Amino acid sequence: MKTLHYKDYPKEPIVVENLSPTFMKQAKFVPIALENDRLTIAIANPDDSYTIDALEFAYGFPVQVVKGKEEDILENIERLFGTGTQSIETIIEEAGRSIFEISPDGDADADHLRDLASEAPIIRLVNRLVVNAMESRASDIHFEPFEREFKVRYRIDGVLHDIESPPPRLQAAIISRVKIMAKLDIAERRLPQDGRIKLKIGDKELDFRVSTIPTIFGESVVMRILDRETLILDLEKLGFPAELYDQYIELISQPYGMILVTGPTGSGKTSTLYTTLAKINSSEKKIITLEDPVEYQLRGVNQIHVNPKIGMTFANGLRSIVRQDPDIILVGEIRDKETAEISIQSALTGHLLFSTLHTNDAPGAISRLLDMKVESFLLSSTLLGVLAQRLVRVICPDCKTEMKPDDRLIRSMGLREEELAATVFYGGKGCETCRNTGYLGRTAIFEYLPIDDDVRREINARSSTEQIKDVALHKGMVSLRRDGWRKVQHGITTISEVLRVTLDK
């Protein structure tokens, strides 16, 4: 039985005499049509004969059923019959009647902002935006003020999507509400602020990392959703090809040395490192991490939150934790020469150290450290391997179909004729499951550079990124784009996705 799409629910309530909204909520159904003495309902469980029989007995006419999503049914009950949790559209309309505009750069005092943010419609609106984001599998919520509009966008599978945006006059109240939830100073609108929110939504506990920054049209706010249930602590499920998985397991089993994971923000480095620590964690090993911030709590791991405001930097923290007798150390990011040097010293003195760098590829990590004035002989003797990664969207399984990509995209990949002839291309047409994007979820593509004698010679010679890359490719290194192409061949993702996240090199 096909599931009713949200847009096909009625715009106005279908009034059936003495039919209680409470009963609708309990039985999870909503009337969607009443024509020719036939009642049509959307119901979460089409096999619920008790509810269907009760309606037919009470009203004396046949009841036709269509399947609906439980959350859609409950939201339409609220929208149409005005109980409990309302839809975003209804809440925005209600808030618009009770909240008056405040200029983003005006001098509204903190008490007035607090009063606005405490209005019931604003609280309901922010709560509904958060719940919808969670149900949409969003990783971030963006509140963005512009000259003539106030945008709200969700980042889903790494790509931003516009949603129903509140009118600009609600901007100050909504942003103040988020800042109150994050325990930030609502009177301070000239400086960036960072905070955290912990919420229980249903039976799930979620953490939100909140960042505010002033723009010319008001404060821009981003809420990062940290849902532990979405953290995959299984290396095999991250997208490692079989041969790379074996190499990586051997790499992280070394007793000491330095291992780097590279990529831009949002490329999944933290997930890979957390999953790695979970893989090698045992009661015989002491693991300490230095993070900015601690995103997820790992059982059996000592995690430290870096706080530069009080002098707790990566470098200072690393000096201290070495005296805590750890076996394995994770440094959230190597940002400067001091942290790089202490990390290398830690790896030299018998610790297995993991860290990240923001570079475009694996060989680029070596050049970045050399640019930080790290001694080449120390780097060559401590670095064990570099893993570069990106995240690509996975084709939605519900609407996956054969789909030949544009010739221009194929040319951009630089593929051989025989490779093209042997490949069946797939794509997603777009459906309700994937919100008409054609993609559902993400997987990683990798580029692994093992540090062998040939690469060490290049490090000691302070060779360029291109020279190191040529040596690595000659020895069989699979580039990011090449690993992406493998996943295209296996029908996991599309050429456009691989081109979106990789450089033409």
C-alpha cells in the first residue's frame, strides 16, 4: 500500500460530527475526505480493524483507508484540529500575530529580548525546528539573517536545504531563544559566542553545539546536532575497501608512532578517529584525547576539552597528558609548530599518537608539517601513515535506477573507454524517502599513504607534495578520486558526487 505524501493531506479540516481529536491521536488516524457517504482516513496502521470497525459502526458508512506516516498524521491532527504540537506554518502564523519587529542592530535591552524569547509561540517554533531537523537526519541547523529575509536551512548529508523560513520580524526572538537555551549572553550581539544545549527528544538525548557570529544584518547562528546514535563505531561500515581495511588495521596496531587523518571540515575525520579508538581500546591500554570540543563521549577513554581562554591549548595539554602515562593519544588537530613538535616528541617516546590536519590530500599533510618547520628527520622517523578522506552521498535505495551521467561529467573524471564500457551507472530519481534528493546517507572515500622507505627519503629531502604524490602513486596509492570511482562502479554513489568533493589531480 502506497504511503500518502504530506502535501496530499487536506488544507482544511474534514469535519466529522463528534469525532474527537483525542481519539484520532490515540488511534493515529486523520480524516482526509468525506464524499458520497464514504469516509477516507490516513492511518499509521492500515490493519487496525478495531478503529476502522468502530468508525463504520458509529457513522454507518464505509471507511476507506490509506497509509500515512505516523509523524505526518499527528502533525496534521494538530494543524487541522488545533491541539498540542503544531506545524511550523501554524506556529509561524501564530507568532507573527503576537511578536513585533525589533531591528537586529537596535538597542533592545536584554529583558525585552528575554520576554520575546519566552513567548509560547517562539518556544514552540524553535522546538519544532529542532524536532524537524532531527527527523530529517540533519547534522546542522543554520539561522541566517539577510537584508530582506531570515533563512533557516538544514544540512542533510552534507548539503544545505532551505526549509519554511520565519518572517524577518521574528529574527531577534528566535535567535534570543536559541541563545537562552545555550546559556549565552543575549545582550551581547557584537562578538561571537559558543555554547552547548542538551535536550531530550522522545527517548533520545541529544547534544547541540551552538555558534553565533555577528553579521551586518544581525547574528548568524549554527546549531550542530551531536547524536551519538548516528556515530558508527565500526570501521567496516565507514566505507573502507577490503584491501585498505587490512592495511589500516595493521597501521593502528603499531605500538608507537604518529598517524594522521586529513580532510576539510565535515569530511568525517572525527568519526574515523573515534571509530579507530573504539577498535583498539582495551582494558590494557590508557587512551587520552585532547579535543576542541569533545563531540561524543567514548566509554573507557579519558577525554579533555581544550580551552585556550584559560591557557589550556593543544600544546600545553599535550605536555601534561604525556606525564599521565598514556599508551594512545589523540590530539584533535595540529594547528601550529609547537603542537606539531610536541606530538612528534610524544610519538618518539613510545606513544601511539593520532591527529588531524586540514589538507587536500594525504601527501599534502607531509608538506604542511614541513612548512611548520618540523625537522624532516624527526618526521620521517615517527610518521607511520596518512589517511585522507571525504564524504560522498549514497544513492537512495528506494528510487535507485540506471541513469547515464552527463558526458561532461564523464570527461571530467578522465576515464578510459574500457572502464566506461564495463560500468553500469546508477542514480536516484528522487522519492519521499530521500526527500526527492536521490540520496540517502553518506559513505567515505579514502586515500591512504603508507610511510615506507621511499617516502621517508622524499621527506628527508623535503620534497614537494607533487613529488611525494608521484612516488606514492607509482607504488600503488589509490587517490581519493579513484576510490570514489570504485564506489561509482559498485553503484554506491554518482560521478557528480565524487567530482563535488575531490580535486582534479
